[in-house]
Amino acid sequence: MSEINEEELMEEILEGMNRNRVDTWEKKLRMQTLMQETPEALKAITRIKEYAELIVGADYNNPENQKLREFASLTSFPGCKAQCWHRDSTEINAVLITGFMNLYKTKKESGALQVVKGSHKNIKWLEEIKVENINTIEVPAKSLTFIDSRIIHRGGSNTSTCEIRPVIYASFGQGDLKEPGYFLDTNMSGKHRIQPAEN
């Protein structure tokens, strides 16, 4: 696979933001936009798919659970507050995995992804989050992080003065869960799927 150019990919994200597309929205310095089928975006989705195929289990042998369900970007700017803690699905048997590609080196100060360790194993409506169970995921540029849709997570607050945290994310799995936003450009629907590796 050819190397991903993070600057070109960032340009594609910014172009989407600048065109005032209806699929772009902002919530207090956190900008989200649907990814389009551009050369760099296709390299990103290919990379996410390749790694997802290595880690998914038997639940993904069902063809309906192999489909791309989300492909979008999420960028936090300096001063962005942390998201509320949330799960992408509260259904006990949900089958949905999300891969996050951080375009730049990500530190806690730039709003790194935070997850609550083990929270996908015991789904409760209200759950106390203990500080000792929070993992802040600081990673190098172009690295991938995968989460189960049932894990409690959030984008942290960007307390830096000049660093942005652009993330491309893609989700594969069930298309009929209640909570996910299923952020996917209609032109991408049905075009990408994962094929689980032989066990």
C-alpha cells in the first residue's frame, strides 16, 4: 500500500469544512465532516480495513457485519472541551468496531482519545467512571487505535494553545444499532467491507 500523506489528507478535510457542506458541523471547536472518495482518503480507509481484518472475531463472518458504516473526520481545535463520556452502542451483543487514524502526533494536551478500561464487558445505563480506569491514548502520527462500540470513551479536551487533533475514523459492523450516528457519505455506502482473517 502506498504511503499516506497526512498533509494532503488534512487539506482534504479542510476543503470539506470550507465548502460549507451540509455534512459538516461544529460543536464548540470540534469539527466533524464526512470523508469523500479522494485519493488520500481511500489510502486511509484501506489501511484501517487491513488492520481491522487482523483483529476482528467470528462475529464479523456475517456479511452484514462486514460493511463500512461510518467514515468521517473529527478535528479538535485549541480550547475544545472534552466530549461527554459515551458508548457508540449500549446493546450487549453489538457488533461494531471503529478504527481511529490520528493524522498528527497526539498528546493528552491536544485532546487525545480516552477510554474506560474494561467498560465493554459489563454494560450498564449509569456507570461510575473511576479515574484509575481511564486510559489516555497518546500516539505517534498516522497511528491506528481500534475500539469496540460498547466501550466508554471520549475525545479529551484540547488544552494546547496551537495544536489541532485531526482524526479520520471508520466503523464496520451492524447497520441497525440504535445509538451510532452512522456518519457515512451516501456515495461510500456499500463500497467497502472487511474480510476477517482466517483463524
